[in-house]
Amino acid sequence: MPGGANRDVVTCAICGKPAVRGAVVDAKRGVDAFPFCSFRCQTIDLGKWLSEEYRIPEGDDQSEGVVSVDGDEPGKT
């Protein structure tokens, strides 16, 4: 499509600026940083994962703290 009308545009999760899929942000590398607006924001996000600021919950007990309609916790008799 003319003018790149089919490009995805999202908000960068780190700084809030628009991030465009396919927009080259580093001519040396020739790649984009999508879904981030820049490699700086991409690196900041990676640092948050590596410092465990972001975490994926462990275990398969996703019902912790959930109370059923009758008032009992699931799995308890």
C-alpha cells in the first residue's frame, strides 16, 4: 500500500512514543525495535527482565486467593 498505510503502530511500553513496525531505527543494523520506539527502550525493557523487575508467576496454582460462589476456597473440603 502506498505510504506505508499497512504498518502497525503501537505505543512504546517504556516511554509512550509511537512505535512503527518496519521503521528502521538503526541504519547500521538495518532493523527495527518493534514493539519499542528505539533500541534504547528495547534495552531498558531487557534490563527490567534481567533484574527480575518483570516476573512470570511460578507454578500452576492460578486459583490462589480465588473464592467460589459458596464462599469456600477451591480445592478445600
